[in-house]
Amino acid sequence: MAEEERMTGTSSYGSRPEYLPGFMNDPRDDDGRQVVKLDLAENRVLTAASLSRFPARAGDSIDFEAVPYEDRLWWDDEEHWTRMAAELLSPYVQRGERIAVIWGNYLMPTVTMPADVAVRHARDILDAGPHFWIHPLGGSVLIECLMDGQVTVATIPSD
């Protein structure tokens, strides 16, 4: 998905960090201090290696009719999403890895954090932007979460 499709102008990227979940902007929060907000250049590198490798569909989602995916799940409510996120991120939590959250709302900066922090705050992440992608850093997986409750897990196509 070309980043230009998500961008309304370079000055808008990350211009509204206050839209992020509260813990991400709270320097007193132990989990919040582990969150890193990516600048525009860092975001471009990350999306070029992940999200941009997929074909786009209208509505700023991935066209999974054009590329294969491993799994498609649906959450019914916030509690169900919380359990699903814990299960999907479990291998990365066990290995102590970091994940990135790329928001469907370009005004919110992409963030990285330890996978266990993402699991603890899965509901906050969903509430902040129910359209986002999770990418375990250093891996080849992308998880797309859409507002309608659809969650798709896919392997990032090679370059």
C-alpha cells in the first residue's frame, strides 16, 4: 500500500499525538515510557518494509483478494479483542520482542513498544483507532485490524 495514499501532506503525519491512547503520552506511566513515537522518516522506512508491500483496497485497507493471508478472525466486543490480541501477540511477548502500531489515521504517529505492553493496553489501542496494523519488528507478519471487527494475519510479501 503506497504511503502516499495514506498521506494528506508531510506536515500532517503525527501532528495529533494527543489522539494516541493516554498511557502513550504519560511520562509517569511505566508502560508509556516504553513507547517510541516514530518521526516521518522512521515511519516511511517501517511502512516501506511492511504495509507498503501490500496492494491497497478502497477505504485504506489491504486488498486480501489480491494477496494470500494466513488467518482471518473477527472480534465481537472489546473483551473479545483483548483476548484475541493476547493470543496473536503471545509468541512476541514470550520472546520479549517489540511491535509497531501503524494507525489508519495518519495524524497519529506510528509507535513501537514491547509486545507485552501492547497486550496490556489492547483495549486502549482499539479505542484510539479501530483501524490499524500491528507489525512485530524484525518479523514478516502484519496484522490488520478493521473497524468492523475483522482481523487479518498475513505474511509480508517479499520486496
